[in-house]
Amino acid sequence: MHHNKSLRITASAVALALAACSGLALAAQVPAGVKLAAKQELTRNTGSEPESLDPVLAESVPANTITADLFEGLTATDSFGKVVPGVAESWKQTSPTTWVFKLRKNAKWSDGSAVTASDFVYGWQRFVEPKTASPYASTYGIFILNGKEITEGKKPASALGVKAVDKYTLEVQTPYPVPFMPSLVANTQLAPLPKATIDKFGKDWTKPGKMVSNGAFALKDWQVNSKVVVEKNAQYWDVKNVQLGKITYLPIEDHNADVKLYESGENDWVLELPSGTYDKYKTQYPKEIRNAPFLGLRYYSLNNKDPLLKDVRVRKALSMVIDRDILAKKVTADGQSPAYSAIVAGTAGADVTSYDWAKWPMAKRVEEAKKLLAQAGVQPGTKLKFAYNTSDYHKKMAIFAASEWKSKLGLNTELESLEFKVLLKKRHDADYQIARNGWVADYNDATTFLALVQCDNDQNDNKNCNAKAEALIKQGSDTTDQAKRKQLFTQAVKMIMDDYPMIPLLQYTAPRLVKSYVGGYGKNPMDRYRGKDLYIIQH
Amino acid sequence: MWSYTFRRVLATIPTLLAVITVCYLLLHLTPGGPFDGERKVSAAVLANLQAKYHLDLPLWQQYLYYIKSLLQGDLGASFRYADWSVNDLVGKALPVSAAIGGGAIVISLFIGVALGIVAALRQNSIIDYLVMLLGNIGGAFPSFVLGPVLVMVFAIGLEWLPAGGWDDFSLRYMVLPMALLVFINISTIGRVMRGSMIEVLGSNFIRTARAKGLPMRTIVLRHALKPALMPVVSVIGPLAISSITAAVVTETVFGLPGLGKLIVNGAANRDYTLVLGLVVLVTVITVVLNLLVDLAYALLDPKIRY
């Protein structure tokens, strides 16, 4: 850090004003006039079997969804993505790198014991410890002081920047200012953990009958590859605002089977519609189709080290000629919106950038792209190699992109359909030319997307690096002035995107069917819906 | 016969070892590892994960480690399903697959044999054609077409049965998947049975029995059935193995927590231990069923003695 003291103090004051938060309990708000059904039971498909119900090991959508109902962190996010108090009733940023969370005294574990600050200290230390091997340790752990070093085995877990000041006060140190701390700690990986239970049962502590949890729900049953069942946790501090009595999570992977279960009434929540069926179901079930954009980006990685693609003119030409409007409206046809930046709409901490040519008529774009290729010495008939993982959806998009490059630029694309793990390996090793890619935000802040295009970042499959932009990002990360940070990040994104490291295509939406009697479904930018916020309307 | 059985069981050991070794090498040769995800884990986290599952050791040491724990009956920890051991996972999936696949095989055997006999006795009649048509439909339509049709009719249309899922061996959830497997299997069994019955009915000893004036019922059930069953027994082994261990499509269509899906997901996730555990299981099941088939030959054909 290179702040001087006076700046530090001013910055803290600003941060304090920004971060002050009241401790009002905000829970499932059932609008006036809505009659609740007598039976408050929900069945929702989460798409696959959770890899674990241990919050620190959660990585996939199902594991994150279920553990977010079983456990509650310092904060939580509601159905509209708003950060609401969880175990913490209030929090303050007391210095650029210190946050203090005041815990509510009535928060309890499902066995009736109190949730205290030391449960968070234990949980967070366990999260970053090498022997836990949490896949998210390097994603969230880096925002806590010494988290990175502990995961790398260079420091003991006790060195983590989290301290129980007293039973109900938790102090968190960060290595640099982390303005999105309240949103970050809503993640299930940073939930408190029941030390006594984990010590007693070891790996088996997540099994029904053994697990002790502090969320709105408690684990009732877990049949591998069949279902996970949770029931309302009577010990939960805000239990009076929890409407659902029981939630069943299904691990149905096949999209068609998911819809069949929905239509036969055994499932209230289709996770994902089969490719190409959005319009059909929208007409068939107009009241049940739900579709909201969330913080996710579909893009194509360009290998910036590739002999052909290392020329920015070639990368630019490839990006320019793909008609995102047709891709969104006709090809994928499920309500997604065109993207021209690494940042998608709704992301906090940076503005969405775009390209000038995005508004040009296609003919002009093609003309310009052809000029660029000519300048780069790329002849029509040049071969491109495009890798994607086997899926109807990706195939459709890939064929469209290939036809754009062929018809508009005369380039021939060889499509290579790979098994998912093989594609991942090739992408991570930069053993590809053009590859399908996608990213869903881990927390609502620009840094989650910046990772995709930053120098030497694990998530950067393009292998691009813009040193000047990197300096701006560093500057932005170090400042506590939020407006300044946002301006610097936006400037950096624009700078990087003008290097055309990748081809942004579409912002994800979550087209799905949810029964009209399921209330509390909002438009969550992270596509995360807690059981606490949902209820069943009389039907 | 006992010594034969004993020898066959002993012969399983080298087979098993060879299968495990080949499978082990193939798994490790496949590009992409268990911890490659859309979100690439940092080098430190990857090292932690590999250490947790002993993947940081040289391959031969990992192999020996695996064989050693296998000898102790421990199939290891699953890489993908962190809260369960492979023993847990297999232990939960096997009964489901055995119930659905095994049940379906028994039912198909009875129906298939009966249909085959009826068709053979009424060769080239309308009944024969109908039976064969039914069999051919079962054989010609893939299960990913037939399965959803069953769901559309019986679950969504008539609402008699659930569209899928599993609830602790509740019969309601087993009917449709079993029906699908039965439908597929009877086509094979029925056709084989018909062909072999026609052949047997044309043989000399049956003509003799007829000449003696025995009623057709007795001829078929007492004299023709046993020899006619021989080819059926030959196909029933592979059919049973595939119905129990490889009913992936059926399990996917009906969302069943069975072995087929586990093995496919295991391979897709590069869950080495899970795949190896299942390969061991499938090998054992195959060996056992093949042995049963061979023993059944001895029961059916007095000429065969072990």
C-alpha cells in the first residue's frame, strides 16, 4: 500500500459514510393481499448432484444453492441481489483495510447454541487452509489479509486477518481496500462453521442427522443423485419470516427430463430450458416463464500468442463482423443481450464499455474488417481453428460465428467439438486458436470480470497483457475513493478491450420455468435465490 | 462343478488386475484432470487438492497405493463428490441398478420366452407377425425416444405415474424405467427364442415325440423348451450386464440414481477413483453373470459337464 496518512483518514471517512448500514431484518416479504398456500413446500432442480454440502468445498451451482439455504454468513443477498444483514446486524469500514461486523445476539445454530464471532474465525481459517483444499480459497481468500499466503502454505491459518474482538464482534483485515466486502461475505464459503460438529464427525459432518447449520433451513435427507431435502430451521433467528417449510433439491442434468418432471407436477423449478425451446415454452406457459439477465458473459477466447492472432488487426476484424444482434435474436433466441465488453450490465465498480463500430451498419464493419485483414496480410481462405465443448447450444453459436467469418471475410473455420475437460485443459494451457468461453461473476464487482483479461491471471485464457491498464487497475484497487476506483477500472477495461484480447458476445440470462405459485422470485443479478425469500402462493 | 466354479473365480483375479491397470493408465492418459474447471484454480490450490488425493505422487506410487487400499476393500475417496467415499457411492447406486435392471431382466425373460414360443408355434401367422413387429419396435427405437414417449403418455398425459425420480424403492418410481428396459430386452429375447424354438421343433426328437401322440403342450414345455433356451441363456448374460451397469439412457431419462449415470459422470469429471471402483464392480458382475450362464448350460444340456 502506498497511501499517505491524511489520504487514508479522508478515505476512511468517505468509506464510513458509504458503508454505514442499519441492522433491520429484511426477510421474505410477502406482499399484502397474497394468500399463502397451506402447504409451503418447494421442489427445485439445481442441475446436478452437489459435490459437497460443506460450504467451504462448494463450487457448483447446486452446492452453492443448497449451502446458502443451510448456512448464513455475515450478510446475504435477497432475490434482487441487494445485500441484506445475515448473522451480522451492522458493519462498518473502520479503516481502508479494516471492516468490523457486529453480530446479532439471537443468531443460533440448529442445535440451539449461539453463533459467535469465533465460529466465523474458525470457518474462515478452515476455508483457506491448504489441507481443506477449497477450490474457492484463491478466489475469495485473497481478499482477507494473509489468505493467499496461508493457501500457499507460507503462513499458518492463525495468521488470517480475521479476529473475534468479543463474542459478537468480528474484525476483518484486508490486504488492500475491498469495497465490496459486504457483498463478498454473503458467499457460502465464508459462512460460520460448527467446530464441535466437524471435530466430532470429520468428513461425515455434512450428513443428515449429523449436520448442524445456522441458516433458515436444516438438512433433513440426502440421497445421492436423487435428492437433498431441507426443512425450516426452528432455531433460525428470523424464523418467523421464513415461509417455506420444506425444500427438495433435484439433481436432474438432462434439460428435457427437467421439463418433463415440471410438466408432470413433480418439479416447480426448471433450472435450464433445452436449447432452442425458449419461444415455445414462452408461448405455452406465459405466466411461468421467467427470464432475467445475470452477471455472466459468453465470449470467445482468442489465443493472443497464436501466430495468426497475435496481430491485433486480425483479432479486431474477427470481433467486428459477428452480428451480436442476430446471434441474440435468431441464433440463441432466449432473451440474451449483445455484449461488447468484458464487463456486463449490472456489474458494480465499472461501467460497461463498447466499441465505436458496434453502432455502425454491418456493411461498413465488414469493409473495415477486410481492410484490417489486408493490412495484416491475411488472405481470404486462411484457416481458423475453433474449439468448443460438445453441446447443441455451443455448436449453434460456433456455426454462426464460422459462417460470419466465412461469408464476410472469406476465412475458413475448422470446428472442433471437444469433451468439456479436454477443452478446459487446452484453454488453460493456451493450446488453441479460438475457443468458446464463459464466465459467471463470483461476487458483484468489476474485479471478477477483470480477471478474465488481466496479465497472468489464472482466469485469463487469452494470455493477453496490457501493462498500462494493469497499472490503472492497481491504482484503482488501492484507492478507497469509489468514484475514482470506478473511473480507473472503466478506463482500464476500455484500454484492454481496444487490444481485442477476446470476443465478447452475449450477456447470460436465466431462461427457466418456475410455477406461477412460487412467489418471491425476483431479478437477481447473480441468479441466486434463497429459500428464505421464496413462498408458495395459494393455488 | 464346484472345482470348476472355484477355478473360474480364481481366474477372475488376473482379469481384474489387467482391467484395473489398463483402465488406470487410460484415465491418466486422458487430457484434462479432475480439478480442471471453468474457473481455473490457482497453482497453490491445485497443489493442495492434488496432495489431498495423493495425486502429487509419481504414477506408479499412486497405482500401488490404490491397489493396496483396494485389497483392504476400500475403493478410495471420490474426487468429485467430496463428502462420500466411492464405497458409499457404489453402495447406494448398486441396489437401485440391481432392482431396476435385474427386475427388468427377469420380467423380460418370462415375457420374451413366452412371446418367442407363441410366435414359433404360429410361425408365419398373423400372431407371429404381431409379436415380431412388437419386438422389432422395441429393438428399432432407441431408449431415448421410447423413454420420453412413456413419460408423455403415462406421467404427463394420464398422470398415473411419476415422470421420474427415485424414492427408496417405491414401486411407483420403478414401473416406467423397468417397462422401458423390458420393452428393449424382450425384442432380443423374443427373437432369439422364436428362432431357436422353430429350429428345435423341426428336429428329430420332437418329431418322435409327436409321432408318439404327445400333446403339443407337453412337447413344448417338457422336451423343446430346455434345448431351445440355450441361445437365450447365451444372450441373457450380456443383456443383464448392460441392463444393470449400463442403463445410462434410462437413468438419465428418469433421473435415477443408478450405476450407469455414476460411471458416465465419473468419466466426464475425471473422477479416477470412482471410475476405477465402478470398473472393478462391473468386471466382478460380468464375471459372475458369465459364470452363472455357463453353469446354466450344464443344467439345460446334459451333454455339458464341468
